[in-house]
Amino acid sequence: KAGVTQTPRYLIKTRGQQVTLSCSPISGHRSVSWYQQTPGQGLQFLFEYFSETQRNKGNFPGRFSGRQFSNSRSEMNVSTLELGDSALYLCASSLELAGHYEQYFGPGTRLTVT
Amino acid sequence: GQSLEQPSEVTAVEGAIVQINCTYQTSGFYGLSWYQQHDGGAPTFLSYNALDGLEETGRFSSFLSRSDSYGYLLLQELQMKDSASYFCAGNYGQNFVFGPGTRLSVLP
């Protein structure tokens, strides 16, 4: 089975721009979560989608948004980029097994904001 | 809010056993996961404990004590390739909260 894929792998943007990141989950996985990872803040939960619905959201400003399509692929968007948005953005897909959550992470998108 | 605590770094020698502890907040808690992340790589799933007790998977074992709000990851027969960061993650419904990570250095 193919793993979680994320595109693009690297991205450089300037302040004020917007960016869209894409994630394709493992086939059959319907839950997709997004995380931001920085050296200072660690891994922080952004949001989780299941069957095209956002089920949960972390403590991030409204500039961070996402969506999920009917084929479970997901995108996240960050508008009005700030320098502090530079981070590794990780997507993880989950197969829910009777109360057992096991997340599979993609390689991430390294975003640099200048 | 929910937060998890774990040591920032641990050092051990090849062949040794190391235990990485994690404490968590109980409100809304369902279970505890462990992930390994090598430098430049993505986190990979190691184990999940929903019930008290020990779960063993090869050289790695994970333990949970709900009464103590505590868990640990036990790595046996350490190998150089085990040098990585290890994260505990609390499952709070559909929300996973990750600990700050423990950097394990395995020395020859």
C-alpha cells in the first residue's frame, strides 16, 4: 500500500502571500489530521477531517484553514503568511480500529516564509 | 488544556535498556501513543495503549497506568539506529496532543 503523500515537499513564500498544501492519505483511510512542527513549539495539532467534515480544530488563528474531498484527499491553506508560519507541516491519516488510533504521517512540507 | 510531559533527552549505550516516561492530563483521555522521529524524517507509529498494562512489540514495549496518569516506552537491546526523538501523544477523542519529545542518543 502506498503511504501518505504530501505536495509540495518544499516551499518558499514571502510574507503576506498565501499557500496551499496537499495531502493524499493511505487508501481506505478516511481521517486526515494536520500538524505544524517547529523546533520551539514541537508538534501542534491544526485540525482533523473525517468524511469531508472538520471534526476537531486546534488553537490556531483563522488564517489556517483546510478541507477534505470526497476521495479523502485534503488540503490546508494558510493566508497572509507571517514569518512565524515557517515550519514543517505534517499530514497524518488514520485507520480507526475500535477505539485504537494509529496515525501514519507523510514526509511533510517544509514551508519557509521570508 | 491538555498537555503531556516527557524528559527532553536521554543518553544510553548500545545494548542497554532505556525507559522514556510520559505524564499526561486525564480529562478526556482515551489512550497513549508513541512515535519515533529520526532527524529529517516524519514521525512513525510505535505503539498505542488504551488499557493499563504492558504492550510488547519486539524490542519496544509501552506501558500505561491510568491511575497514575503515566506511561512509558521501554527500548531494549539498544541499537545505534534507535537514536531519534520519541514522542508520546495523548488521544483526546479526535484530538491528538503530542508531548515535547525526548531525544535519545545511543552511544557505541
